[in-house]
Amino acid sequence: MRKNYSGKLKAKMAIDMIREQETVAELSSRYEVHRSLLTKWKKEAIEGLPELLSKTKKNKNDNQNLISELYILHFTVDTF
């Protein structure tokens, strides 16, 4: 039977892999997960970080643009 792991748990395991404070074998034993899955999740986490950080910056810019548009609309409506 296949086990399903939550995204939160996968992230925790990936972070532990990135920290390299324990060997892959130790983490595999502790989490009862095959080494290949741990390695895969570590790789996915590292590859996904740049996109995640870019989205955060993009979302901040989108929010600022929305605030600016609302500000303009607010004063445009009030002047009529």
C-alpha cells in the first residue's frame, strides 16, 4: 500500500535534507521514507525556490499596482 505524505511533511523532510545535519540514511530511517524520495523532494525544493521567491516579489508588485489603481479610482469618483 502506498503512503501519502502531506506537502508540509515533504517540505520538512526536504529542509532536513538541505541542512545536511544528518545523513540520507539517518533521515530515511527516522521518517521511514525511501532515500530516493528524500532526494527527489530535496531536488524539487531547491529547483522550486527561485520561482517561489519570484512569485512573492511579483505578488507584492501586483498588490502595489492594485492599491495605486484603487487610490486613483477613489479620487476620480470623489471629484465627480
